[in-house]
Amino acid sequence: MNTRQILFFTILTIGTGCKPESWQYSRVIPLENITPIGIIRDTDNLWVSDVSNNRLVKLSLTGEIIGLYDGFRRPMNIALSRSDNTLYVPEYFADTVRIFKNGKISTLQLKNLPDSPAGVAVYKGYIAIADFFGHRIILKNNGDEIIIGQKGHEFGDLYYPTDVAFYKDELFVADAYNNRVMVYDLKGNKLKAIGYEDGINVATGIEVADEWVFVTDFHGNRVLIYDLLGNLQRILTEGINEPTDLSYSKKDKLLYIANYGDSSILVYQKK
Amino acid sequence: MKKKTFLLPGLIILLISLVSQTSFAQEHVKQKELKYAQVKVYGMACPFCAYGLEKKLKAIDGVKKIDIDVENGIASLEFEKGKVADKKTIADAVKKAGFTPDSIIFMVELPEKETKP
């Protein structure tokens, strides 16, 4: 964080009279022979997509490997349907989204095929897929599909999207090479852009939870935290090395960051 | 006159044989030698780009194996015997992945990987 940003937060804190939310570096979980891209936490475990080894890795919250699940072709930013404990795995190489439940794998049926699906999100019967080379989002709702975004740099356009997240009937997209987050409603109407003035250098991963929007800044080696309106609240840098994805646990206020750069998981805690 | 009649077909056969042997030898050398290609690509850094490039290059007919060196921006391709793609095919695949290809070099063997200190 530079001097201007510290000054800004100090003035903001004094001005509002609020006690600042503090995000504290908690610990690092080193990963051996694992190349993490996507990360998600369920109740008791962490799931990591190990892209170079074409598998999913299930870890305990302290980092012990519980299970290795092969057979995924370049798995990327994964999602979890918490209601039925089902994982959704975008396969970058196979142009498919795989559904992983109770050790069994099936394939999500799509009318519009993505060209390298990079991220997926699920919410109330909706499934959103970030179509990396298609520069669009495929939003599936039961049998219907709509396409959101098109290749470009204008408001509402997308340029190599890598991840998606739902929050309260809004769809947040990590618009990687436009260096921002694009937000749409579930009909595909563009609502707002977040982070385009904050010097993000490839927005690879997104998580929206507990009224926060978390964004990984891959080359900036940062995680930026916004409120739902898009106001920058915090910048995390300690220990962050080419982050690709993150997962927030509301229960114990822990933020897990997939550190692609040094093959580790970082844990931050909200105080 | 009789001698000349026998000599001419003999010379023709010898010539055809030499020409076909030479072209066979050239073809043989060509196929034997060109098995690898290295592409220098600028701007490749994030894993989504690297694996995207890998996917597009792998779609080329005859590609057996690919190694992406993100740090040095080099994609190395190994081809099946006699199935070496031409420069344009490789360049098009690189462009499909969103990059501009720089140099494309064909070789018999891949050089040792450069590692930065």
C-alpha cells in the first residue's frame, strides 16, 4: 500500500468515525507438486484445481491432502453448489464443465459451447461460465441460456474473462484483460464496472461474499477488496504471489487465496 | 549403332535412379531432421494465456507434445514423424490464442532449457 492509499484510508476512517475492518495475514499453506488455479472452501475442506496435473485436490483446512481426483483436462476456477455439495469444474482444454458429486463425474449440457471455460459460478438454478476465448459469459438457467458480453473494451464488453461470481441477483465477472470487474443483472443488463481505475494488472479471480467483492490482481501481486458499490476498501499484498482465485468463509471470516506464483494457499483473517 | 542403342536406355535408367535416390535421401533427411519447432511469443504471462496457447497449438495436426516456458516466453512443439506443420499454421494457432508470434524455428533436437538465475 503506498502513502497516498494509507492517507486515504486514514482520512476515511477518521471521517466516518468507524473502526476500520482489518484483514490480517494469518498463514501460508505450501503445496508440493500442485499448481493451484482455482480454490473453494466447503464446510470442512479446501478444494484446489491443480491445473498442471489435470486433477482436483481435496485438502484439510490445515493443508493435509485428503484426496486426489484425476481425469480433468486443465481444470480452472471451480465453483461449489453448497446446497447439494456439488463441485463444478471448467475444463479449459476440453471446452466442458464437469459436475463432480460424491466421487462421480458428469458433464454439464450446454447449447452454447465455450472456447476454454475459465471459471464457473452457481446460484439459485443459474450456472454462469466465463468463456475465455469467446469473450462472453454463458448464463444457463435450467434449459435456457443467454449470452452476456462481447469482445471489446467498452462498458459491458469483455476481454478474456476468467472468473464469475453471483451475489444477490447480480453477476460479477473478472474481466481479466480489461483489468476490471463487470457487473450484470441476471438478464444480462450491464450495471457497473469496478476497479478500472485501480491499476489492476489482469483480474484473474473473483469472490463476492459478506458484502465484499474480492479481486485477484495477478501481475500486481495483490488482492483488492471493494464494497458492493465498487468503492475500494482494502488492498492486501503480504505474501501474495501471482494470485489466481480466492474463497471467503463467512463462518470464520477467513479468506483463502490461491497463490499460483509460489504454489501455495494464503490465509487472511478479518478482525 | 547397336552399342549406342543399349547405352542410351542404360544412361536414362541410371539418371532416374540417381534422381529418385537423391530426392528420397533429401526427403528422408527432411523427415528425420525436422521434428521440433520453437516459437517465441511476447506477452505470455498468466496461466490462462499459457494454457490457452497450449490448447491452440495442440490442435495443430501432427503435434505430439507441447512445452510452454512462461518465464522465457517460448513454446516448444514436438511433431509426429513426418507431420511437421508449416510456419503459417503455427503462426495462425498463436494468433488464435491472442498473441503475436515472433520467431518460429524448426530443429532436429530441442536445446537445453534456459533458466534465469
